[in-house]
Amino acid sequence: MTAVERTVLLAAPRSFCAGVERAIEVVERMLADADRPVYVRKQAGAMGFFEPVPRPATPAVKAPSVWTEQMLAGYDFAVCAGALHPDGTAEELDLGTQWLSWGTYADDWFPQVYGPTRDLTGARVMVARLKSFMPLDLSTVDHPANPLEAGLTDLWQRTAAPMEAQHRTEFRAAVDVMLDSWVWELQNQHERRIADPVDYIEMRRRTFGSDLTMSPSRFKQARQVPPEVYATRSLQNLEAAASDYACFVNDLYSYQKEIEFEGELHNIVLVVENFLDVSRTQAAEIVRDLMTSPRRRSGAARPRTRWRRGRARSPGLRPRGRAARPSARLRRSRR
């Protein structure tokens, strides 16, 4: 048989997918155009993110402050902001990067400050104070008493001032939902309660700040895309699927560190393991199946996991028997 020479032509070869390429391009353009630092180290330092915060000493507390400059340097908030809002201006991406920084700092603040002492009352008081720093009429607020309040006050004034009244109300509601969800996490941790999958996925969208991070891009497209379109079930399902995928990716990458070393109860892998009574490896596989199932077509792909307590209806998995009864120390939440 005679060998046949063939030529393969690659059109614009690249090492990343188109979405990542676009995000990198946006950040590079932002770096070239902006006349001030787009990374948030300067802003975080000015708001006091690196200052010591009084809280009980625990194995998870490795520094007197919630954050250090080294920790912040390890985050890539600018790239994330570029992926969330690829058509944003340099100023909009700068602001989005700082919102991501503040939200992540606050998400670390609550468990470190209120978790060890189980101070749910203090956490609720803090949430109420934070909400008071976001007046819809942009009126004068109290003087911030800590880095968390200082950061939110600065971001709210710069973000809400140029917004239309309706968008400002919706954006405030998105922040409120995220703040309330952090108290829900603290209460679960206090009661040693693992949420069931439905509750967890709903609340994970809130603790992750999904609506908050999508809002700026949505508002900017308001003239091209009517609000009625965003209210349709189809688009809401698309947004929920995108949000869930991001949340699951985060949980999959960090589940061993969070569950085994930090004692975290809010991770989709642990939720599935507990609810279906399967091994942790099997739970991770089920989560992967859930992440990819919305993008598959019937016939050529594996069937979706069916949620039934005590058994995993997913290919390659066998039930380990009846689900274990919740103990007094570690209870499953029930609707």
C-alpha cells in the first residue's frame, strides 16, 4: 500500500479555548489603557484588608489579618472580571475586579471572625450594618468601623451613582442576597448540618455572588436586550447553568482542602457523598456528571444522575445500601 502524504492546516492555533483567550485579551487591553492600577492591591490596602482583625486563634488562622498581600497576589480577579464582562471598559473592569476582591475578602471574613465563637448574632448585626452602607438614595452613611464596611462603602458609591434607579435597586438586592447567605452558611456550620443537594445548589448561587457578578454586564446590555428577555425561563436556566458550573468547578478543585483540612461543610462533593451515601470519589464523579450533562445530547451521552436518597443512579456506580441516619452531631437538613 502506497503511503499518501497529507498536509494539515491549522487556522490560528492557540493554547487556550476561545473564552480564555478573550479574557486574557480583555485584561491586556485594560492594562494598556488604564491610567491607574487595575489590580486591587492598592485599593485593598487603602481599605484596610491587610490590617489585623481581632478574632480567636484557630488552626485555620495563619495571620493576624484576614488577608495578606501574598494571598491577594495569588488571586486572579482581573482575569475573572474580564471573563465575566468581556465588553466592559477599563473603568468597568477595574470596578468589577474590586467587587470580586471585596466579595472574596468578606466571604473569608465571616467564618474567620464569627465562626470560631459561633457568634450568629454578631454576624447578623454585621449584615444589617453592611446593608445600611448601600442607601438607594446615595445619602450619607455612618463612618465605617472596619475594612469590610470601608470597602463596601467605597464600592457602592462608585458603582451605584451612575446607575439608573431600577438597576440600582436590582444591584442592591443582589448584594443583600449574598450577605444573607453567609449567615446561612455560619448557621449550618454551627449546627454541623450538611444541606441536601437542592438547598445547597440554590444557596451556592447566592454565597458565590452569582447574580451580583452577572448584573453589570446585564445592565450594560439593557438597551439591546429588554428585561422581559432576562425574565424568560430559558434565559434564567442558561444563567443558572453557567452559575452552577462555576460553583461546581470551584468545589471540585478545593473539596479535599476544604473538607479534610478546614472542616468545611459547604461543598457539593460532600453534599452528594452525604445525601447518596456513596464514597467521596464516587461523589466527585457524580458532580462531574452533573456539570457536563446540560451540554450533552440524548443517545450519545450518559444519562443524568437521578437524585434518590441512599442510591446513586449514575453509570458505573452501585448503591452502598440505605442512607445512614443523621446523628445528633451531624444532621442533614430537610425541606
